[in-house]
Amino acid sequence: MLPEKQDEAFNQFYKSARFNDVLDQKTTLLLHLATAMSVACYP
């Protein structure tokens, strides 16, 4: 578990990456899945 300040910073980063205006929703989701799988964190 992260300390509260780091957890908040990570959540802000994650939301900016997940809910962006650059990529469409499907591409963003596929990138998230590929990234998780590349570090052996299977969804």
C-alpha cells in the first residue's frame, strides 16, 4: 500500500492516462491491458 500522498498522485496520473482526449476508448483500454500483461500482471 502506498502512503496517502503517493496514492493520490498515482490516482491522478492513472485517471489522466485512462480518460484522455487523444486516443479513442478502445485503444486506451488495449494499451492498459498490454502494459499490465507486459509486467506479468494479468487482468
